Amino acid sequence: MDVLKINVPAALATHIESALTRLAYLHPDVEWTLDVEGDCLRAFYAPNTHTPEDLRKEALFQLYREKIHHDTLSIRDRLYEAI
């Protein structure tokens, strides 16, 4: 197994737990963990199934997706109330 360390930008740090849940669902063959310092993710993966670039892209995409979801909750709530 290879290990990939993925630094998490400060703007996305509050969304790590949600992103980890989604990543574990999407990639059950990869073990996703939060680093001890809490500022990066670690992915334990088989090199013949994933590339580091793809895993890094996927992790950052899911973090960003969780940020957008969180940031738009109030807008969606107001839209539902208006209906």
C-alpha cells in the first residue's frame, strides 16, 4: 500500500469530516484518515488501482463540494420556505 498526504487549504478545513465520509463511500478500497495535526488527509491505497494525482483531485473536489453545500444551505432553506 502507498500513502498519499493531501494538504487541506484552511478555507476547506471545517469540511474535512463530511468529505471523509463521502470519500469512504465513493472509494471503499482506499483508507482515508485525518492526519494527527488535522490539517491534511492521508490516503492509503493500492498503486495499481489509483494514481496519487487522481486521489488528490478527488479529495479536493469533495472538500470543495462540501463547502459549497454548507455555504448554500441558507439559500436553499429560503427557497423551500417560499414554495
